[in-house]
Amino acid sequence: MAFTFIARMKIFPEKKDQFIKACEKLEKAVEENEKGCLYYKFYKLREENAYAVIESFETEEMDEEHQQTQHFKDIVPDLLECLDGTYTREFLDPLR
């Protein structure tokens, strides 16, 4: 069973360009370097200054490995400084 979740976050409006650039950079790095990642995509939500990322890995351990990659450690600080608060994770499990 895949390990899948959506993480929702709000950003400071003046940091929008920095945030989007970091998101795109991270998406590309994950796609190019993490074979155990099934899906990794950021989205703009319809609520003002709200975004989400849907992440899916083959296993929970692969998500933990993702957080230890050099590209994650290099890019995520630029993303985090854009957040107005923190983020919330909602786990998505298959119906069966």
C-alpha cells in the first residue's frame, strides 16, 4: 500500500514568487532523483494564499528518506520561510 498524503499550507502573499520557485525546483529534484516517489505535485488552492502538495511514496520509509535527501535539505528552507504558520498533513488511505 502506498504512503500518500496532502499537506496544506498558507503563505505570505509577498513571498509568492519565492514559494512557487522553490516548489517547482523541489518537484523537479524529486522527479529526477527519487525512484520510490509515485507522485509529488504542488497545487494552488482556491482559498487566498493557500497551497497544497500531494505526495505519494511506495512506503513510509521512502518518505522519511525523501526528507533526508540533499535536494530536500537545500530547497525546503526557501519554501518554509514563505509559510504563514505551519502546514497540516492529511493522510490518504485506499478504500480497500
